[in-house]
Amino acid sequence: MKRYFFVENKANVGDTIRIEGQEHTHISRVLRLQVGDEIVCLPNDESTLNTKIIAIDKNSTTVVVESIEYPNQETKTSLTVYVAMPKGDKFEFLITKLTELGVKRIVPFESQYSIAKPLDKKDRYLTIAREACKQCRRTKIIEVGSPISFDELLSQIPSFDKVIFASELERNNALSDVSFDNANNVAVIVGSEGGFSEEEADKIIASGGLSVTLGNRILRAETAGIVVPAIIQFLLGEFDI
Ligand code: SAH
């Protein structure tokens, strides 16, 4: 089985790369790889570098690049998911699952009924995002945005071609009726356990969010956070090959 590791810089065939920090520890102490072993290095630019280990010392692993591939796993349409910060470790769960679904960016926001305060645990989120990425063989790490206020969320809505707002208060519009023709930059807004107040829902719609229902059953925040992006990726043809 090929092993995947993220590296800091792009490289060409024949270049050597020094890997330090967490990825070096993983290579040398956790997996106990040896000189001569082949690993795949990911510079986070959608390329994969097939490399061979040529040296391992206390602080770094050195590899030489033997070939480069561009597997083209990123989606054509860029999808950003805004989630009202859910409780416990559900945000971390969403980072992992949305990585698998090919989402470009996940951003937590504050809302009236969300109990959890958004925390900016950048390093921890990056580690989770990187591991999720390697596991699903994705070449680009999902971006985890810093927490934003509800007003900032409203101000970002106009920057997208289409913003799908999953609202438990909506009774008419269905997600299946939405057309994604010519939409290159799409966003999704999902609430936390507490959902949205009517005032918040009105403001999102007034800013350009398209309110949709997911039917008569109320989904948990983390379920809606996965299901809505998954349905949109399906409608965009991203589950095809
Ligand atoms: N506490 C709320 C439910 C919140 S569910 C209540 O009891 O009414 C968490 C989030 O998932 C919601 O804010 C919404 O974004 C999404 N969601 C869950 N079920 C939904 C449905 N049937 N239609 C649209 N959105 C839904």
C-alpha cells in the first residue's frame, strides 16, 4: 500500500525533499520506514510526487522525486460549507467527512441558538484535515476557515454564484428543484442543534441565500452538514467518473 505524506514545497523530478516535523515522525517512528522505501509526497497543489527515501536521521527524512502525477481529484465546482458551530467533536467529524466529499472549504459561524462557541483550533483542525485527505487519497487539503460572526456570514453570501440554505423553517422550496447550471462557486449554510431563529433565516434569504427544505424529518446538524453537500455534489455530477 502506498503511503501519503504532505510536504511544504512543490518539486521537480530529481529534486530532493527534506521532510520534518509530524510527517517525519510518522515516517520514521510510527511506520518505521527505511531508506529505499517508496512514499508519495503531496505538496498540496493537486500533484502527487512518487519518491524514494534516501536518508533518515533524527530530525528529518530525505526523499528524491522519481515521477510526478496529476490525478485530478478536485471538483470542477468549488463548494464551501458554512456550519453553525455544533457541540462536542462534531465539527472535527465534519472536517473528515467533507474532505471525502470533495468540499473545498468549511467555515464555522456563530448563531443565536448555537450553544458551542466556535474555537479557532487551527493546528488541530489542520492535522485532522491532512489525515482525512491522505486517507481518501485527495491531493489538496480542505481549508478550515476561522470562526466568523453571523453578520460576516451574511456579508460573504453575495460572493457565491449560489448559496443553498438548509432551513428547517422552509416549507416549499426543495433542493431537488434547484438548478446548478453555470454555478462555479457554490456555498451551503447549515445550522447547529438549535437551528435558526426566524430573524436569522429572513436575513440569510434577504442576503441572497436560497432557502430549501430537506423534507418533513428534522436531521441532526452533523447529518444535514454531510447530506446537503453530498446531494449537491451528486447534482453537480461529482460522483461520476
Ligand atoms: N432545532 C431545530 C433543528 C435543527 S437541525 C428544530 O428542532 O427545528 C440542524 C440544522 O440542520 C438546521 O438548522 C438545518 O440547517 C438542517 N436541517 C435539519 N433538518 C432539516 C430539514 N428537514 N430541512 C431543512 N434543513 C434541515
